[in-house]
Amino acid sequence: MIGMIERAPVELLGWFLGLLGSFGVPSWILAVVSAVIIIGTIIGVFLGLFALTSVMERKILARVQNRYGPNRVGFFRWRLCGLFQPVADGIKMITKEDIVPRTADKVVHFLAPVVMMIPALMVLAVIPYGRDMVPADLDAGILYFFAVGAGTEVAVFMAGWGSNNKYSVLGAMRAIAQMISYEIPLVIAAIVAAMIAGSLSPSAIVAAQGGFAFGFVPQWFVLTPWGFTACLVFYIAALAESNRSPFDLPEGESELVAGHLTEYSGFKYATFFMAEYVGMFAVCGMLVTLFLGGWQAPLPFLAVIPSWGWFLGKICFVAVTMVWVRATLPRLRIDHLLAFGWKFLLPMSFAAFFSAACWHYAGRGPAAWILSLAIVGIPYLILGKSFSNRFAVSRRTYQFSE
Amino acid sequence: MKFLGDWFVVLPAAVLLLAAGASVVMRNLIHAALCLTLSFIALGIVFIALGAEFVGLVQLLVYVGAVAMVIVFAILLTRPDRLEKSRTPFSGFGPAGGAAAGLVALVVLLGFIFSSPLAKKPLPAPASAPAAAIGEALMADHVVALIAIGVLLTAALIGAAVIAMEDKA
């Protein structure tokens, strides 16, 4: 019974393809149909998650700020706690007038949301959603993820420059500088997990986190010193890559009037919004795959819940923490942001890398754990000290008013 | 899909040639830079279609993600105005002369390629884990080249930072 629920999606697809095959459909059409069904399912699930996330984010932000979020939009006469808000938002976005500035570059302005959406959807192909449920089991899946994810930067630049607007260009430049700066710690943190697992394939990395030490402790990478550091580095760099708070200076309304998104209205803005959220979920999915054990259950007896259920739960958990961080932390200034990325995150990612290598070569025993903890902890303390001295808050003296 | 096999290489290659040609000919500098980015993407797809997935993905990661952005930054931060008519067309030898020069270059290059010793060796069988094989080859056989390139990159980075640093008077 449990096995049936676990295997249900794969079995359903296999049964349907078998049914088509028995009608004499040639095999290449079956391959196309299989791909279309898988792609449709993934897009459907992630766009559904996007809709839910937009409501969830507003409600969580609201509750943190001691107010209700959207709680009116329902279905017929049932309020449903405002969960139909995305439907209202979608209708609003579609029916809004699409304004393009007269001096904007028409082709570039039009193509920017398209080019933004394409990588956000393409990276969903290499994430393992459950046991044997990777749409494309590439050997170099992690490399594919980051290579295709680099296409978002081109889209941000096109959006900023195509709008023919000083604020857009400034916002785009800052967004690209931020994305390039934080891409290095992101990739190095991912390579830490790939190095210990011995493969660039996401399903192999998930499999390397299988098994339980002492019978009940999961062997996820996040529960090791180097893995914990790399997970945090990856998490922070992921926040910066998807332009989420506290790294949302490119979209800050008080600074840049929505930056590279200033001149976009209606459906194009909705496309950008969608691409940002789908990208956020994709990078959450990669974080779960690399460090949180992918689709594996944390305790042996919890494996009754199917693997894709665990994966969905973990992604939602990481997404909720991202919203939580947004509600808590103020926005970083651009020079603070870049300094943090280059002077703190990059050395910490190297420390995690070195620590993981030492952990592996010291035999993965108790001594290795202490050594790897030291290699990660000492740079953290030193860097933290140097930063807190630099930006220390001192008593303010007013020069001219005494 | 066997019958599509060759088209996976020919179509991206055609896009590559068209985009590269367009980026040379276009008047608007930013459009030219974007066409160049498209040609980088097409080249990455050609690599992947030829079976070199690692090289193709690294091409996408490095060229589209970093080099194209550097080009765009350089254009935007140095010439912010009059981008539309900012390129004067070179009216030297005309299109016929350009085509003739290109043809001569193509013939010479093809001659070199087909007469080189590499072309006469049979293709080795593709490795089962290409990324691992490349990594081992880099670290074992070509480690000196790898470290030399690393030193060169570090020197370039430090030099760029020094040039861009303000003079502390």
C-alpha cells in the first residue's frame, strides 16, 4: 500500500504509455508524449506552488507584522481565508493595460520576460522529486543547473536596458553585480556536496545521503560541520541570486522604483514575478537535494510518507524560512551587500570546501569531525570579529550642535 | 530520435553563424552584444549536441553567465549616450572583398585542420563519466598547465583590482 502511493506517479505514467503503445503508437511518439506529460506535471505543480506562495508570503509577512494578510477572496460565498487571492491577482495582471515606453527598445523590452522565464523553468529538469523521479538524469546535473541559471542575468540586463530608463539601468547593473558576486559562493557550496558524494548527478548526491548512522540519525550533509556551513552559504547566496530580501535592492521601491522592472506592467510583470518565484523554488529544490537529503525521510519509520511528499514538504519548509527571513531582516545597501559576498561568504565557502576535504581524508571518524569543525569555525570567528570591528556602532557625536 | 540526429548539430550551428554575422553587422551596439550572447548559447548547444556535454555546459556557464555580462557592462559603463548610431560602418573594401577574404581564410583553415596529425587519429570512445574523466586528466596529466592558468588568472584579477582601485592620496 505504501509502496503503491510511493510509486504512483511513475506507475501511472508507465500504465498510460503502455496503453498508448498497445494501440500501435510508434515509440518515438511515446517518448514525446512521456516528456510532455512530465513537463506538464512539473510546470503545473510549480505554478500551483507559485500561486500558493504568493498568498502564503503575504499572509506570513502580515502575521509577523501583527496584521492579517489577504483574507477576503474566496469562492462564491466562502471566504476560504483568502486562498483564492492568486486567482484575483492573476485576473488583474492579465486585464491590465500593457504599457511600453515610446523610446524603449521594443524587441529587447518584449523578450526580457521570456528570456527570464526560460531558464527558471529549464532548471527544474534536473531536480530529483522522489525516488527515480528525475525528469532528466544528467551526469553533470549540478553543472547544468548553474549553467542554465546563468541565463537569468542576461534577462535582467535586457529588462533594465530595454526600458530606456535611468533607474532601470542602474537597477539592472546592481542586480547583475549582485548575481555575479553571489554566484561563486553558490557554486562552491554546491561543489562541496558534489565532492563528498563523488558525482555531479543530483540523484547520486541524494543517494550518498542515504542510510542512518546509529540506526536513527540521518546522514544528510547538513548535519556535518562542513555541510552546515555550505548549506548556510548556499542559502544566503540563493537569497541573493533570486533577488529576495534582504538582497532585494534591485527591486527596492524606496531606492530604485522597482529597478529593472520599472517599466513593466500587467502580464509582463506577472511573468517576471512568476520567474522569480519559480527560480526561488528551483534553488530551494537544489538546496534540499544537496544538503537536506533530497527525498529521503529523516527517520526510518517515517518512510511511510512517500518520497515525493517528503521532497515537497522540505521545499515548502525552506521556502517558508525564506519568507521568514524577508519579514525579519532589513534590506542591505549595495556596498554592504557586495562586501558581504566577497569578503565573508566567499572565504566561508572556501573554508567549507577545505573542511569537507579534510573530513574525507581524515577518515570520516570522530577526529575528522573535530578537525572539520575547527577548519570551519576558526575562519568564521576571525571573519566575524573583523566585520564587527569595522561596522561597530559607537556613540554618535554631533559636530556642530554642542 | 535517429532521424533528428544531424539536425541537432546543424540547426544550432546555423543559428550560431547567423547570430555571429548579425552581431558584426548590426548598428546598435547593445543589439550586437545580445546577438553575440545568442551565438555563445548556440555554440554551447552545438557542443552538447556533439556529445561534449561538460564543455557545452561550461561554455554556457562561463560565456553566457560571465563573459557576456562583462561585455555588456563594458559597453554600458563607457558609452552611455547615443548608442543607436554609435557604430560607423567600415566602408573599405565592400561586401565582395569581405566575402573573398572570408573564403580564403576558410580554405586555409580547413587545409590546416584536415592535414593536422589530430585529424588522422581515430576518435577515442567517449568516457562513461565525462566530467570525472576530464577532472582526472586535468589533475594528473595536465596539472602544470592547470596551475599555470590559475596563477595567470590570479595575476589578472589582482592587476584589474589595482588598476580600478582609487589612488589613496
